[in-house]
Amino acid sequence: MDRPPPRIAVVVLGMHRSGTSALTRALSLAGLALPPDTGRVWESRTIIGIDNRILTRFGLDWFAPGEVPAERLVGPEFADLRREAVTALGTLFGPSGHFIVKEPRMARLVPFWDLALREFGAEPRYVLAVRSPSDVASSLAARNDMDAATALTLWTDHVAAAERDTRGRPRAVSDYGMLLRDKSREVERLVAALALPLPALGAAERAEIDAFVSDDGDHVRSDPREVLATGVASVAAAVLYARMTGDPGSEAAVRTLAGHLDRCAAIPAMAALGPDAPQPLAAPRPLRTGRRQKAEGSEAPAGRRKRRDRTAAASGRGWPAGLMATVGRLFGFGRKSR
């Protein structure tokens, strides 16, 4: 006798203030069960409690940057909390069908929850929710009075860990700007990308999703360039956001990235984004590095070159020779089309 297909657990992973609540609710309206103990942001209070206890064992809190060693999360040190998590999943979802769960702390704790969900009998499939790091930093500054460097480092910790720890798993990426723009069409795209066995959206479901996901003017999608302020944290976040959304930004932004790229290695979360990292999750749009770069490069008029060189020297934004090639490998652009 054939075994019935396993229940699917859609896990939404993203940094705080990244639109995970809107995305989770929108996907639930497509036919995924929510945990019964959620509040207005659709997060299970039970799962929040477990996640807080995990972070505490690492000496961390949700607002404290820091890498969580993946190998420890699946080791005997957390066997007690994993058993508790499996029991909690049974209480939360019981006999329900396919379900959805999100809690921003989970982004740094994927190995723990991946194993717990499988022990529970569900097959996890992941949605990596990303929002412009500059928007997230502004939101955290307004809500929590958090400084930009901490917010950007947290963003990088969460997004890099989620990307690294879901490699080889069924997953899709959703940019918050795309959700605000496409609404129910974005939900349909994610359902198809994850091969979720859900009924097609009807007119009523589309209308409900479109009405829920509203652009109230408080959530504006930023260009990746906007996060490129002075400091390693901002550059690391910009690199990762560009990598996740498949948009490396303008030539000027990439030149600024090149000037700081050697210092990005100081951030542990950036180790996953070296030249040997896998290709971007979304295909990058071609960067205009052809005729414009040539005009501004070695063949530019001497006066323009001198002004440009003085400006670069004064601002400290010069970059070592060869780093543009490294940036090209990082983003996967600059290859000649055939």
C-alpha cells in the first residue's frame, strides 16, 4: 500500500521588519493552515518561546547580532528543546493539512527547525523573504531606536544564515517590493515555485489577498545603492541584498562595493558569499559595464580622469586593481552574451 504524501510545512524565513507577516498571511489565504496561537503578526507564541530559549543558550537575543553554529543546533545539546518543538508542532497543527509557520528568529535557527519538522512528519519548504536592508534599518530605528550598524548586521546575519542553511532544500525567494506590487500574483508564483499541492486561487481568494497586502506608502522598495553608506556592515548588507534579489544595482554602486569588498570578509556571515558561492537565487539583470565604463575608464579625457582620481582619493573610495573581477564573479555579471 502506498504511503500518503507527507504534510508540507511552508516556513517563511526573513529578518524582522521584512514583510514576513504580510507574506505569511497572504500564503495562508491560498490554503495553508496557520498556528492557532498567533497574534496580529501571525507568529506562534509557542515557537517564539522555544526560539528565545535557543538564542539564550548562545548568549544572544533577537536584537543581538551573532552567528549561530549550525552543527550545534542539530546536536545533543538541543535534543531536549527539539523534543519539545516536535510536541509543540503536534499541539499546534494536529490533524491539519499543509501548514505555514514564520518567526523571524527561525532564520538563524534553520537546522534546528528543519530537523524538528521532519521528526514531526512534515516536509519543510522554504520562502526566503527579503526586504531592502535600508528600509529594515529605518523601520527598526523608528520602532526600537536601533542604530543602523546593528540593524544592518542583524539583517545580514539573518538573511545569510537562511540562504546558507536552505541550500539543497525546496525554496523560493520573495522580495517585499514584489509582494506589494504583484500581491496575489506573487502568491501564485510562490505556490508554483514550491510545487505546493493547493487549489488554484479563485477570484474571491485573489481579491482577499490583494485587499490584505496593501501598499500604504510606509513600505517603499529601495534601490540597493541606498544602503551603501560608509562602513562594512552597510556594504555587506548591500552585497547580500543584491545577491538575493538578482539586482547588483548601478555601476557606481558596484564600484563602491569593490572599494570595500576586502573588508567584508571581516563579517562571518559574508563567508557564504565568496567567489565560490553558488549562483544567485534569481538571475541577475545585466549590469551596464560596456560603453559607459569604457568612456569613464582609461580612455576618458585626461581632465576628467584627474578630477575623478582626486575625488576618489579624497573620499577614500579607490579600489585595488582586480577587485572588479572579483565583484563580477560574486554577482555573475560581466560575461559576454553569445
